[in-house]
Amino acid sequence: MESRQVDYKKTGLVNTRDMFKKAISGGYAVPAYNFNNMEQLQAILLGCIETDSPVIIQVSKGARNYANPVLLRHMAAGAIEFIKSKGSNIPVALHLDHGDSFETCKSCIDSGFSSVMIDGSHLSYEENINVTRKVVEYAHKYDVTVEGELGILAGIEDDVIAEKSTYTKPEEVEDFVSKTGVDSLAISIGTSHGAYKFTPDQCTENEEGVLIPPPLKFDILEKIEKILPGYPIVLHGASSVVRKYVDMIDQYGGKLKDAVGIPESQLRKAARSAVCKINIDSDGRLAVTAVIRKVLSENKGEFDPRKYLGPARDELKQLIMHKNKEVLGSAGKA
Ligand code: G3H
Ligand code: 13P
Ligand code: ZN
């Protein structure tokens, strides 16, 4: 008996296969924005509708539990109706970010996700292959696409903290992809999760005292592209840690002083290559937090959440439009 309760195709969601094919031939990357609440989802959808961009809306296991799995799948189905009501038909994939086990991936596939990531990057190579292949076998029965990962990114994902990154070994990618049948591959080339991607001593300082991080390992990416021509590569940990928001947070009572991200020029270069999905979470968190801090600090008597969540949502929409147009190159590609 089929254990799947929801067929994502009936809700209007799409998997990532066509999106990635077009992104690779078009020299841009599809944005994958994390969300866990209504205002974030509204901002992501409005920003992508207005820039006419395809979009991957993604949730971690923690975010799915935060929102509630039942409510979340209805939010995603509602997203399609919302887009239609605005006279748009941009393609939307609902993706599990950093799935930690076959069971988590299966639960998402069964409840209407169109794409899942199985993150076996912390396992041994053989174990990573085994769990990834198992997820692919189940997902492909329902035409759900699967993202795997090789190499380890430093930073925080749910409860998993990796202190050090391990770059992806190009000599492993062909074997991994052919043994697992995975549809796309996340690689480690110097990005990391969160708002502190580099320590100040890993960076150089420019004349204005701004910390400049070390460049991404484009040599590794080029080797991978040569081994797997036309194959979809994914970049995690790709927030720029926008200075404007870090400064605003600090100005209104926060303390994020040495936060450093990936420069936009590096991401633009990656998006022109085989990188066809770029994951952004931290920048959205920073934008929302910066505006909420500012509004509450300037309006001490305010206690209507709409008065601070509304402006935070507007700012997030602007950020998303900027990313799509200037960084990922996905604007106009829906
Ligand atoms: O890569 C991780 C994402 O930023 C999700 O973060 O696990 O705190 O929801 P989270
Ligand atoms: P950032 O923390 O750089 O936004 O990365 C997000 C991410 O990779 C989600 O999977
Ligand atoms: Zn990630």
C-alpha cells in the first residue's frame, strides 16, 4: 500500500530537474531560500514574482517542525494559489534542506515535497553512498528529485556543528553520482553556514577596515565541472552577510561585529558556472532581525506584531529581488 499522502504534482509544485537544466544552459543559479513562517514565505514569493524568477522554497527539519509539518505542506500548496492570484506562474519547488536520514526524507516525500536533500556528508563515504542511494530509490518512484552532498561545510545546521570544512574531492564525485543516482550535488569549496563564515584572522582588511574573506576554491569547482559536464552543482552557505544589516543590528542593540560572508562577486561567478542552486538563509534572517530591532527601538510603545513584521517582510522582499537580479541572475528566467 502506498504510504504517500500527498502527490506534489497535484498541488502545482515542480521538482528541480527542468529548473536546473535551464539554469545550467542559461548561466544563472536558481535561488533556494529557507523559510519557517508566513512573512518569510510572502516575501520570498513576492520577490520572485516581481522579478519573474523560478524559486526553491526550502525548509530544514527544524524549520518544518517549528512551522508544523501539516501546516507547512498547506502553506506550500497555498503558495501556488497565491502566485496564481497575482497573475504569475513562476515555477516553485518545495525542498527539504539537510535531510538527516532516510526516514526524514521519506516523511517529506510522503507529505508533498517535490525535492529533498539527503545530507550524508558527515558519514563515511560508503555510508553516505548507501543512505543517498536509498533515498534516491524511494524519491524517484514519485519523480521527486534528490540532492546529495560530498565534502563538509563548516558551521551550524540544526544540531550538527562542523568546526572545520573539508573540501570536496573531485576524484570522488563521478563514483558518488553514478552509484547513488542523485540528481544534484552540494559541494564544499570554501563557503560555510551562518553569519560567521570566517574568523578575522582568515581575512585581510581593506583601507576602510572591511574584512575581505579568502576566495572560494574555483579550481575545485572547475575540476568537478570537467568530470561531470552539465551536471547540477549546489552551493550551500552562500549568504553574503550583508553589511547594512549587520550594522543596523549592532546600532539597535545587537552584537554581531565580526560577521563575514561570501562576497556577491564570488557568488555571481559561481552562478555562471555549473552551480545552479544557491542556498540563502542567514541573509534573510539578518534583514528581518535588523528591521525588527530598528522599528521596536524607535517605537518603544509598539506591540502590534504587524507593525514590525510588516516592514521586516518588505525589506526581505527587497533583498530577494536584489539577489535574483544582481547575484544569481535568475530574474526574468521563470
Ligand atoms: O543550512 C542550514 C539552514 O540555514 C537551516 O538552518 O537548521 O537552523 O533551520 P536551521
Ligand atoms: P547561509 O547560512 O549562508 O545562508 O546558508 C544557508 C544554507 O546553506 C541552507 O542550507
Ligand atoms: Zn546548507
